[in-house]
Amino acid sequence: MSKFLQRHQKAVLSTLLVIVIAYGFYFWDSVRTTSILNFSLSYALPLILAAMVGIIGERSGVVNIGIEGQMLLSAFVAFFAAVATGSLIIGAFLGMASGLLAGAFLGIAAVKWEMDQIIAGVVINIVAAGITSFYYTPGQSLPAIVPRIEIPYLSQIPLIGQVFFNKSIFVYATLILVVVLQVMLFTSKWGLRTRAVGEYPSAADTAGINVYRTRILNVAIAGVLAGTAGAYLSLDAAGWFERGFTAGRGFLALAIMIFGAWNPFGAMAAALFFGFASGMASQLQADEVINIPQQLINMLPYVMTLIILSLAAGKVRPPGAVGQPYKKEG
Amino acid sequence: MQTESDDAKKLHPSLEYLIKKQSFIVPIIAVFVALIIGSVLIYFQGANPIGAYKTILQASLGNERGLIRTLEKTTPLILAGLAVAVALRVGLFNIGAQGQLIMGAFFATWAGFTFTNLPALIHIFVGLLAGIIAGGLWAAIAGILKAYRGVHEVISTIMLNSIAIAILDYLVNYPYKEPDQPLPRTVPILESAQLPKIGFVPVGFILALLVATFISWLINRTTTGFRFNTVGANKFAAAYAGIKIKYVVVSSMLLSGGLAGLGGAIETLGITYRFEPAFNKGLGFDGITIALLARANPIATIPAAFLVGILRSGAPTLQFDYGLEPEIVDLLLALTLLFVAAPILGKLIFRKRAEKSENVSSGWGS
Amino acid sequence: MRRMRILAGISLLVLLLAACSSSTDSDSASSAEDTTATEVEATTEEATELDDSNCASAEVFCIGLVTDIGKVDDKSFNQSAWEGAVAAAESTGGFAKYVETVDTKDYANNIAQFTDKNYDAIVTVGFLMAEATVVAAKEYPDTHFIGVDQFIGEEIPNLTGLIFPEDQAGYAAGYLAGLMTKTNKLGQVLGLEIPPVQKFALGFEAGAKAANSAVTVTTVYHPPADNGFADPVWGGQEARKQLDQGADVIFAAGGGTGNGGLIEIAKDPGAGESVFCIGVDADQWGTVPEAQPCLITSAMKLITDGTSTLLGQVNDGSIAGGNYVGLTGLAPYHDFDSVIPDDVKAAVDEIVVGLKDGSIQTGVTL
């Protein structure tokens, strides 16, 4: 524990600082603080999931620029499967399955065919946009809504209880996933293999790791997460499907992934920050405290991200072999 | 190895020629395969595929009006494609062509209505220059952040896209809003700033062709191009060879953004004659598709953009004649891109002689 | 073996080329295909069995519709206008067809699809198309144009602008909200900040304050982006935030973005008892049934009625140029008829009458 604290001193301190500030604001204006943090989390949720997709891919050496398309496709499949079968659960699973399919395509194209990874991703994006628009049928409604699950006792904690412990299954699953992924990536055998394959594939190969299989499997499994993000968007966040409604979240997630230095915790923090900045922008517009046109206020999240990054950057480095198809020597 | 060369000797010269030119042949076949698969989709939508394709060609090339529209659509696509391609050569992935393009479009318009009493030729030149500078500087921000602060260009260009949209939305809603009407748009540019047509060919299109040729020369035949390619191929080797990487990164982004900005400038000076926020949805993203179709080869952006231009130009008539949704065009494009990029076709036809395609995404991780 | 493959590949290419050229060459064959294709299309279109081959003749009344960027099934203004066109086609025994716009630069071309076939009336939807419509109306004096949401500044005999006092519908909705609120906090989840939306929003605020001086209205527009009217996720999140901050009646106006807001409010445990929502444009009780738990009314602009009325006038020749002010109003209360107190209903009815006869002014100017 003390070792952990030592190694992650900065992260732990800044997390504590954020919590203290949040409670400070909570005692000043509990309603606004809670609601803005709620907004931040729901804004961040698909970004977190999508950033995890990016992290798993790039940690194993595969750029995934098709997250946008994967999410859109799964949102579409999840919605219409739920409508057709009358079951949100079947919808969600089929959405995840379609994410898996898109992920497997990327994996096979990028690794087996040695196709350019960015092109493979762009193909997914265009195909998804085309299919979901072409085969969209209007006038469908979901059979039910995703229920909120209130966690007993925990949900009674001021602020945190309302923000984190009175949410849908998607939120809990995502939060657990981030923790699991963080631990797995840096302590498990799978994590070690994944990072080896992404950093130095030829060494990994020498060590007896199957580079191709590891990459394909990882990218495919990450597709399930993209599918979950898509299912969350259509089944829970919107309760509705609209053409092109992922609206660049997949690209934003790539930015979040880099912002978070290819770390699950880092990406979650970055996504929450981005969600918070967006929530603040909308609150500033709503409260009309400053007399600035909303167009300028709404630049805030983007400008702040750029400023923070340019002040803090320079230290993070992407995985060594990202973007390069692996070719066995000889 | 021995049998390989023996076999090659026995080949007919024309087949040899085809194998050498496979980087041209594969994309053409890819288009056909995409069209065949697309025809199945169209058939299941209850329309006649051959008639549908005929309609696209007829509407986009078969009459003067259609041809002009196709050329007008192709123009910014060539430039956006070049913008992405130039950055890819240096190993930079410019997702921000969209933002640079609209920045260029706005400032070209601004020059078009602000400067008065200029002779047409000079006014047009000033307008285009304003667009190039605006787009270039906007992209240079990403270049500088990358070179000096290590900010990944994918983040910065995505952020800059959104910032550009917001700034321009503000400008056309407040300081530069056309007075006495409710719409968020600028006043029209002066007549002296309007790009003319030579015969039926828009000047902007000719300009785009010239620029593509110039960029191709720059990339393949000059030391600047050599530096670009070297940095893109291997940063460490480039640094070892004494190339100033920071300078190359910033200048390539400046060039990339300038190209996108020029695309935007031609749009407003040649077609819309004013700036409206909604006018160029998604052009920058089409630029990515085109650059990838062209495999980052500047001169190849011309046919790639032309293909996209034809499809987009013909889509409305396709809907009119057959009730097919315009998105079918995107599916065709995605299939084409897939078959161009996936080595399946090349391997199927040329077997072991298939060329390994260059990898454009290797620069991502740097 | 290898050579066989190469040969096979080339012969495939040649075959494809031959197939392609033969289909474009043989006119008789392809014209036969065309007719079958048109029949298919006529059954897939939501129209009568008529086709547009004889629109030039006086007997057949042909209606063409060009959507603004967006789809004809958008549950918003494009769809409403199209329903009006279909209704007019049915009542006149005519024929209606649409083309969806993907790129604003295609407006003129999309209009030309219909003028080329001598359509009698062409409906263009959305204020962005105003300029293209004026140009087309001048070029084709024999076709009557109807511009939905377009204020016509200059009198052109064959062009009628269908405009709506959105502020009045917003005002009536705001008045109802001002009387229904218990917390004295109202919210607005809006699409992009463009004139029709601004008029709804400002009208809503003015009406709410007229009904209840203690009320505060939170107004939030979607950030500038391409998807301002198609972002239900953001709409839902913003609605949730406003609910959390105590707003108990929320006006959601902005296509898909607003619909996302309505659905989120409907999910609230207090929906229909302590929390209400108000829709926009059409009666959203029918278009977004998910919102029924909270939907007390919708601020309607009767685009469908206005479009079909004007088209009917075109058919019988009674139409005049200039602007036609369509109806706005509140949708029925449906299931909430028993929930809303009688005195509130009476007060709102009075406001609606007052707005109609001009005795009540919203005071909204843009």
C-alpha cells in the first residue's frame, strides 16, 4: 500500500485535492455541484469506455481509429435488436456482439492482412455510418428503460452517493472495468504480454508470445467494450437512435486516451475532466453569470484541454510499436 | 528465389508491364469490385443496379451542369486530401483538415468583402492567400504544440476542429453577421473577389490540379520533400542526418493547413460567395478518406477525389430516380477503400508479385 | 499456375469493362430497365401509382420536395413538410416525391431534379435554402415554389414563403409552464442557436414570465457543432442536469437533441406528477411516444397543414406570391387533460386567442 502511494504520489494527491474541492463546492451549493458532477459522469461514460478500447488496442500495438464506427454500429444494433426482441438485455448483448465483430474485423485486417491500421479503422467508420443510415427505420420505441439501481448505504453518502451509486448497470460496469483493466494491464500475465506485444513485438515473439494472436484477440475483445459504449448510448443515455449520433465521441475518446497517457485511470480522469468542463460550459450558459455568447463559452472544454496538455505534456510516450504491423523475421 | 526469376522471364512483356503498374491497376479493380458488391445492395433495395450506376454517371458527368457540379465538388476534396496526405508523409495524422478548411473559408470571405477597389485578379489572389494563411496558421498551432510541447497532433487537431467551429459560429452570429436579416451568415463577397470559370471549368478546379502537381513535385523531387519523407519514415534517422525535426513538423502542418484553407477559400470565393456555418459539413473527413485512397500520394488524390466527387454529385439524382438513399454512396466508398487497402485483391491477382503497400499509419506512435 | 491467375484477373477486368460499356451503349435495353425501375420506385415511394413522366401535362399535379440537410423521416420539420406534400398529393390525385439534401451546396441541383421534369410545385424546406429557392423561382416562372421557414423579402409571383410565428407557440407553451410550475424553475433544452429555435425559446421565456413573475427560466443551446439537432445523448444529459437543479417543466426544442431531452424527462420518477415536459414543432405525443409520461403539450408550428394548404392553392390556381403565415399553437393535452387544472386551461386558452387576434404581443424580435 505504501509502495503504491509512493509510486503514484502525484495521482493520489491530485485525486484527494479534487475530492476536497468537490466537497468544498458541495457545501457551498449542493444542488449545482451534484447536478454538474452527474452531467460530467454521464458525459464521460461513453468516452471512458471508448478510451479503454483505444488503450487495449494501442497497448498491444494496434491503432483503432474505428471506435466511432464501432460505437455507432453497436448503438444501432442494440437499439433495433431491443425493439425487435422486446428485451433490452438481448439488445445490449447483440450490440456488444456487433462491437466484437467490428473489433475482430479490425484485428484481422490490421494483423493478418497487414492492412494499414488507420485505413481499416476509417473503413469501419464509413461502413458503420453508411449501414446505420441506410437501414435506419424511423418510428421505433424501446420496450423499456434501463433501471437505476440504488446501492444501499453507499447511495446515502453526500455527493458521491448521488453521483456514483444511484446509476444504471452501465455505470457500475464501466467503473469496475476501469479498475480491473488498470490492475490487469500492469500486474497480470495478460497485461505483461499485451504491453510486450505493443512495445517490442520481436522481443515478445522471441519470448514465445504469439504476437498475431495476442493482437487480434485484444482488439476483438476491446470491440466488446465499444459495443457496450454503443449500447449505453442508444439504450440508456438517449433511449433513442439517431443517424450519426455518436457525433465524434469515438475521436474524442482517442484524444482522451492520449490525454490519459494510455492508462485506464488516466483516461478516466481525463474523460471526467472533459465531462466536467462541458458541464461547466452548459452551466455558465444557463446561469448567464457572465455575459459572453454561448459559442465562446462552449469552446471551454477544448481550449482547457489544449492548455493543460501543452503545460503538462512532453513526458508521456505512446507504446513503441503502435501503428506498425508485425512481420515475423525470416 | 531461382524459380521466381525464371518464371518472370517467361512472362509476356505486357503482363510484366501490368505487374509493374499494379499500384494503378489494383485501385481500378477495387472500384469495380466495390461496385459489384454495391449492386447487390442496390438490388435488394428494389432498384436496378446497372441503371443506378448509369444514373450516377449521367448525372455527374453526362451534362454540363452535372459536370460543373462534379468539378466543383472535386476541388475542395483534392485539397483536403492533399492536406491530409502531406501530413501523413511526415508521419502526422491531421484529423483537423475540417477546422483548417472552414478557417480558410471564413478568412477568404472576410478578405472578399473587406477589401474594396481592388482589381479582380488581385482581389482573388488576396482572398485565396487569406484562406491559405488562416488555414495554415490554424494547423501550425497543432504543429507547434507537437514540436515544442509534445502534444499529440490527433488531440490538438480534434480540439482545434471544435474550437474553429465555435469561433466561426460566434463571428457569423455577432461581429460579422449580415445586418437586417436573421440568418447567421456574412455579407456576400464583392464581385471582384469571385472566382470565374474558364469555359465551363471552374478556375478553382484548375488551381487544385496545379497545386496537386506542385505538391507531388515538392514531395518527390525536392529536398523539402526528402526531409518530409525522411522524418515520416524514421525520426531518429532523420535527426541523426541533421534534419531539424521541429522545423519539419511545424512547416509540414503549415503546408497541410494551408492546403485545406485553400480548399475552403475556393469554396467561398468560387461557389457560395459568402460564409455560412453549415456549408461544408464533413469535407475534412472526406479528405482523410481520399488521402488514404491515394495512399498519401499527392497526384493520386486527384482521381481519388474525382471518384468521391462523382459519387456525391450523382447521389441526389440516384435518390430522385430510384428512391435510393444517398448514403449508398458512402457504402460504395468504404468498400472501395477496403479493397484498395486490404492486400486481398493484389494477392489474388498478382500472387507473389503483389507489392507490399506502404504503411501510412506507422507515424501514429511518435 | 501463377500466370493463369494473372490472366484470370485481367480477363475479369476486361469482362467488367465490357459489361459496363455494353450497358451504357445499348439504349433499348437500358430504357427497358429504366421503366421497370421506375415502377419499383413508384411502389416504394409513399405516393400514388402515378409516375412523373407526364408532369408537363396539366392533368397531373406533381409535387417535389427538397429537404434541408437531413432526412425526410426526422420527426421534425422535414418530415412535417413531407407529410403535407403527401396529403396534398392524395387530395389532388397528384404525385409527390422528395430528394434529401446531404450538402448545402446541392440545393440548386436538388431543386433542378424537379424542374427538369416540369414538376408543378416544389417545396423547399428550411431557411438555409431561401437564396437557392429565390434563384430557382426566377429561373422557372412556370413552377410554383413554396419555401418553408423562408421569409420572402422581394415579391416573386411564383414563390410563397411559409413562415410561422414560432414565438407565439413558445409564448403559449411558456404561459402554460409558468402556471404549472411548483418550483418556479423552468428549463429549456435547445438545438443550435438559429432563428426558428431562438424565436421558440424567447417566446417561451416571455410567456412564462407573463404568467408567473416569480419564475426563472434556464436556457441552454447545444454547443456549435454539425450535430446540433441530432444529439439526443447531450439532450438527455442537459435535461437531467436541469431537472436535478429543480426545473419541473422543461421545454425541449431541437430535433433529435430535444427528443433526447423529452425521453430523459419521461424517465424521471416524478414524470407526469411533479415533472413535465413540452415538445416542439409537431404534436410529439405521436412522434415521440416515449415522452408520453411527461408530455403535457407541444409548441406546434403546423408545417404539415401549411404545406398542404399552399399546395392545394397551387393546384387550384388561387395561390399568391409573398409570405403566408402558417398556424402555430399548442398540441392537445391528451392524457394530461385531467391533470391540468381547469383554470390553467382557461387562462392558456385566453392567451392563445389573444395571440391569434393580436391583442397579446410576445415582444420577441430577433
